[in-house]
Amino acid sequence: MMHAFRELVIGGVLVAPIVRYVVATLVVIVVLRPALYFIGFSSLFSNPPVAELSLYLVIFGLLTLLL
Amino acid sequence: MVWAGLPASSWAFAIRIWLAIVLALYVSFWLELEAPSTAALTIAILALPTRGQVIEKAVFRIIATVVGITASIAIVGFCTQSGSLLLGAFAAWIGLCVYVVGLLDGNRAYAAALSGYTVALIAVQQIDNPQHIFESSMARGAAITIGILAITLVSDLLAAPDHHGQLAVKLNGLHRRVADYAGRAVSGEIMPATIAAGLLREIVALRPDIASLAAESSTGPTRSAAARSAMVGLVAELFAARALAALTASSPVREQITSLFEGDRGSARAALGVPHPGDRGNDWSDLMAASASWLTGELLRRDREVHKSLDALASGDRPPQAWRAPLFHSHRIAAEAGIRAAVYFLLAAGLLAIAGWPAAEVSLSFVGIIIGLGATTPDLRSFTTLALVAAPVASLMAGVLEFLVLDGVTEFPLLAIGLAPFMVGAALLISMQNPVLSGLGRLNLVFILALLAPSNPQTYNPETFLFSVLFLFLATGLLFAVQILIPPVSNDHRRRWLLRSARHDLSRLPCHDKADFTPEECMFRDAGRVSLVVAAGDDSPQHRAAIGEAMANFDQAAALRVCDAELRRLADNSIRAQVGSAYRALRERDATSMLTSAHALHQAGRPSQDRATLAASAALVLASVAFDSPPPDVAVFSRERKP
């Protein structure tokens, strides 16, 4: 099944779908941050930056797949 | 672990920077971006040792690029009919951005500078082809995004250190030094104003680093709040120590208070022998002793608060209180710097226009970049001098790299290997403690990449390279000459304006409007002004005198704010008259009346043991000391010993 990517058009300028997903993922991460702090996300991993990067990639992949 | 005289952390940082540059170039070549060298230059700009600093600067770089691109399109759209009008608009925009740089610090100031020189990079370089501005903006935006992604990925995967550990070490060290200062000052040792001012400067200098903690991880915002509270608390603790030293300078209770700083605090308090603010007594010495006791309690409370904030920073928990850290800024100094920046740009543009050389806009854009980046440093002229020194070194390095090391190769692995010694070497210089070497390293990293301008395929054209080198020399030389013609704001002027603003702010206290900031936060803002005074000079007698006056203003303003805060807490109608006369004494800056009001409040508060009334009384005694001439052997608090 082919996934149809819709381009974003701002003032006549076409914006690549990947840019939209990257920005949406950033917004989701920022919103999720207080929840991550609350559950002690960084204390669950030996290398929290890599865990946060992985979470970012998972959300980015999900958004790309589902939207 | 040390290798070749440099710690392992420096080597790890340098290798991360090289890998990030290689990754950014590889992805840019793969995506066939039009400006792959911008991706590599983004890494050079974001070459910072910790993750939080990198991420925060990257965010501001994106925001500033969008602002700069919008300004470029708007300026060219409005002023494209006339070349001189266009250059005037560019100069005005760069001046405005440099003005904003003067009002901000850290990466926010960098963002303002970048907004300015993005115009120089995009609009000035396309001054003869304004229809290409949008395309070059898109190319630049795409390359910057790739650069940011590359350095973020490399920092995460190669475990770039977190910043909070280093900040905790610095804050703990400053805490020890403030405690040591308190002990020595209270025991009667003469402490020159420069010591306290130097401590304030070191504390305030941590503000940008603490702000960048928020971007570090999910615990970043709480650690940032804890570090900020510790930083503001340290300033308040230093003030309390100076106030206590001045109050006890001629007091018989000094020895007992000194014992508090020498060990057993519990038994020392019991042995203090001074009455607490509720103890009975009916003479002036009782009032002074009660005030000293209150101030000792305040100092110990501040010390405990800083301890708790530092513990919260280490554990990632919320601090006991969340202070804000307002930044002091001088509109006058910022405006002077902005006007000068616009004039420098206009003069350089005028000289290049008179010369009539082809492609001189490249040189003008270098001028814009150096003005913008120099505005974020404490001394613009030193930065220009550094650029003047770095330009030939970087040109030599870039020439060796392009025509001796690479010499026509087209394979990417060879480019990556060839880049290694130059990038690693420059990054190692950046990691050094010496500010001159560190600045040279950063400029070399930027200039080498700008002159090499990696592209796919690489042209290896000696003529293009020589023109680029010529334009860089021309830009740095021209800016240096223009700054000799119109020098940046002198240190004398800076000091004068800063002291004038301190006097002006002091004259408005106590203010009856609703306070935006707590007394502690205002103390921190005033400490920012003291740090600017310290930075505006060397070891001259005039400079030391200015520091003494700045510290006196700091102490008096803080004492007035503490008094105001304590008096505001008094809601009892029966002592309204005493509160009114206390405010009158504070407005008149009359130390004797302050002491009389303090005595009246002390008498009013004693029967009911009202702590708020007695604290206000003690704060008034503190203010009276701040506005009274201290004994000749005390060089702390209100009027420092002038050299």
C-alpha cells in the first residue's frame, strides 16, 4: 500500500512533508517533557540522551507512518 | 587522563566536532544541497563542549536564521530601487541587532547577532541579484538544519557530557568562597571591595550556562531552576555577610558571631550571648545586638538555602524556592554599540563602493559577520584584532589543506581524513582555558571552513581561493581601520554610565509600586551591573574607586529593598505611625532617623514578641549602617576604603 504524503503550502511555498513531521515531533517531545520528568525517565537509563533520541525517532516514525 | 598535555575530555570534544563536520558534509553532498559548507560552518559555530549548550544554541540559530531571512527579504523588497538606500537599511538592521545583543546575554545575544549577520550573508551577497534571495535563503536554512541534526546526533551517540555536573562544581566552589569571605569579613578582616565585586562577577557569569541547562534533558528545567536559585542565593548570602560585617564592626558581639563561622554552629548560637529579636532590653546596645542576631540568622538561612539548591541541582529535584535571575542591561551602552556597528558597516560599505572592485560584497558580508560576532564578546576591538591575527593563520591552513593535503582528490573518505588534523587542532584550541587561544581556535575553525568551502565536486581553483583570502584580509583590515577611526565605547564612559544608572535606581528606592521582583532577585540584577563595572577596566585607581562606589550602591539598594520588604509585612494599625516615620527616614537617607525609627519599632514589638516588627526594626538598623559612615578600620559595606 502506498502512503500518500500531503505537502504543506505556506503562502504558495511548498514545504516538504518531512519538515512537518520533524516539527510535529519536536512539539510532541516538548509537551511530553513534564511527563518524562514526572516518571523519572532519565533515571531509567544509563545513557538518557540516547534514550531521548530514540524516543524522538520512535515518535517521528509513528507520525510519518500514521499521519 | 591527559594526552599530549590536554585532558581526554578536550580530545573527545575535538573528535566529536570533526565527526559532526564529516557527517554534515556527507549528508549535504548526498542530498545535493546547494550550500554544504554552511552545514559544516554550523558545526563550527555550535562547537560547544556540552549537550545542553549545543541544543540551546541550535534552537536560537534556527530562530535567528528565520528572523534574518525574513528581514533580508523585507529590506530588499522595500529598498531595492536604490543601492545606497539598501546599504543604509542593512546598516540600520545590523545596528538594531547589535543594540539588542547589548540587552541580552548568552545564546539569546548570539541569536540577535545572527539575525543581523544573516542579512549580510544572504542579502548583501545577493545585492546584485535580489531575485535569488529566496533560493539562497532556502539553501542556507536546509544546510543549517543538516548541521544541527549532525551535531545533535554525534553529541548524543558519543555521550557528550552533561553540563549540570560542571556547573555544580563551579557553584560549590563559589559557595565555599562566599562562606570563606563571610567568615573573614565578620571576624573583622579588611576586605577590599574588589574581592566582593570579583565574586559577584563570577557568580553572575554563570547565568547563560544555567539557562542552557533547561535544554539538556527532561530534568533540565528543574536543574536549571535549582542552579538559578543557588546563584541568586549566593548573591544574597554575600550581601548578608557584608551587612553583618559592617553591623558588627564596632559591636561587642563580634567574637561570638565569628565563632559561628568556625565550626560548631549549634553551640555557637547558644553561646552567642546576644538577645534574639524578642529578648528584653531597653537600651541602644540591645537594639544593635538584636539586629546583629537577626542578621546572623538571615546569613545562616541564606547559607542553608544555597545548600538545598545545590542538593536539588545534583539530584534533579525541584529547589526549595524558585528565584528568577533578572539580567541587568544598560540601554545607553547598547545603543552606543548599535550606532557604532551601523557606522562601521556603512563606512566599510562606502570604502568598498568607492574602490569599485568586483565581488566586493563578499568582503562586506565578512565585515557584517565580524561585527555581529564581535558584539557578543566583551570587547569588540579585541575581537577584531583576534580576527586580524586569525585570518592569515587560517588562510595558510586552508591553503595547505586544499592545495597540498587534498590537492585535487574527489573521494569523500580522503576529504574526511584530510580535514581531521585541521578540525581537531582548531577544536583543541577552543577547549583551552586561555580566552585568546580559545577565540583563535574558534575563528580558525570558522575561517578554514569558509575559505575551503567544501563542495561536491570540489573545484580546487587557486584564483577563487586567493580572492576569498583577499576578501577576508580586506574585511578584517578595513574593520580594524574603521575602529581606529571611530573607537568603540571607552571603559571610562561605560563606568560613568553604569554608575549613573546605579545612582538613578537608588534614588527611586524605596518604591511603593507593586514589586516585580523579590529583594533577592533585585540584588542579583544589581550584581549584574557591578560585574559590568568590574569588566570595564583594569587595575587603575579610577577603576578601583568605581568598583568601590558600585559596591556601595549595591549595598545601599539591597538594604533599602530588605527594609521595604520587612516594613510591607507590618499590617498592624497600631504601629502605622512608626512605619510612616521609618519610610520617611528611608526616603531622606537619614541614618539617625532610621535608627530612631528602628528603636521605636523595637519598643513597639517587644511586648508582644512580634517577629515581623522586630525584623523590620533590625532591617532599619542595617539600612542605617549602610547610609552611615563606617568606622575607619572597616572597608566593607557602604563606603569602601578608596585607594
